[in-house]
Amino acid sequence: MKNEVFDAKSGKKIITYNHKIFEKELAILQKSIFEIHSLLSNVYALKKLTIFVLGDLITNDRIFPEQVLEIDKVVGLQVWDAINYFTKFFVNLLNLYEHIDIVCIVGNHGRSTSNLYNEPVENNFEYFIYKVWEKQFADIKRINVIIPSTRFYIHKIYNWKHLLMHGDAMRGSTDSYIERQIKELTLNLGGFDVMHYGHFHKLKEREISDKVIVKQNGCWISQESYALKVYKTYSVPKQHIFGCNDKRPETWGYKIDLRR
């Protein structure tokens, strides 16, 4: 993706996201994880890392006509970039953790057609990325890649159940409307302690009653024009990282700013 916005200070158009900025942000994410691990490893036994990949790593250049000018690579090249960059990222994290689980959910930007929401998960371009990771790490026992064939998935860490979804199944963008839908999920699906989703391009935390923690994950693009148009808010590139143990679903937490 490439993103350009009007800068009020300079009165000019500036670039807030492109391939070089992605590389810089990925490096910042890795460095931040190393720093957090170093800071906390004397207090907590940080032996295992679980990475939730919540979709929209890529954008199919054939499904959003209005976004064609915001994509500088066709989807096929995006796929191989995602495989390459994140494979190296995962391997680097083995310097910190004894074991890594990578749980992968597909997003709506990677789908193969413009208007078929309920197409098989296996048709999504991101599913291809995940399957390559699975084969790359098949002989490395310290990395386990989990690829559900569903858009919702519950992954257990200790006895805590984490519900994963991309977020595009929810409609609207107001807090009250989203929280009402989350409450309906807790009634209809039930049996989960932490809920994770992305899609809305803005990092948030919510608590539904006293039983469910909700982690709305952020994005990578600063001041994204698409997010402003659809959700009426400028995006901030931030990501959640937090710990848990057998007694608590969350013991510590940070919001990593990918800009610095």
C-alpha cells in the first residue's frame, strides 16, 4: 500500500506509508518486542510467544476499484513479499522464545473476488501465505503454524480461550453498535475469555461485563485515507502485545507504536 495525506503544517501532500515505511515499521516492531522481553524476562517466564495474524496483510488489486491507485504492487507480488518478510521476522524471534505459535485468520482485503464474502477461506490469497509458512516451518518443532479453515477460531492459551476473527463480520463503526455485536457473540458463541479482531484500523481495548477482554488491534498505516473515508478517523499504526499466565488472562500489556 501507499498512502498520501495533506499535511496542515507544511501545506503539502506527504507520504505516510509505502514499502520503505513498512520495512521500517517491521524493524521497530521486532526491536520493541526484544526490548519488552529484556525488560520483563527477569520478572516473568517468557518462554512462549503466540502471534495472532488477523488478516489484511495484503490487498487484492482487483477487488477495490477506488483503491487501485493506492496499491503499488499486484497481489501476486504482495504475497511473496509477505511470505519473505514475516518468515525472517518469525525466525528472528526464536532468539527470544523457546516456542512460537502463529495462528492465522484471513481478512477481507485478501479475498479473491470483489463481492463474494462467503467464499471458502481456502480461496483467500492470505491462506496461500499461511500455507507456505506452514510448510517452511514443518521441520522446525519450535514454530507451529495454525491455519483455521473458518473465519472464527478459538485458540487456547493455558485455560484461557481466545476468540479470533478479522472483524469484517461486524457492521457499523460506532462504539455502542460494535459493543452490542460483541455482546451478541458472547451470548451466541460463548465460552471465550479474550476476543481479538482488527479491520477497523484503530487500536482499542474494551471490557464486556467482567468476563471478556476485547483487543481491537490496530494497523500499519498512519493517517490512512481509506480509514478516514469509511470510519471517519485517522489511523495510528499501533499493535497490542500482552502476557498471560494460568491465573490471569492478562498480566501485563503494551501498545507498540510502529512509528518510533
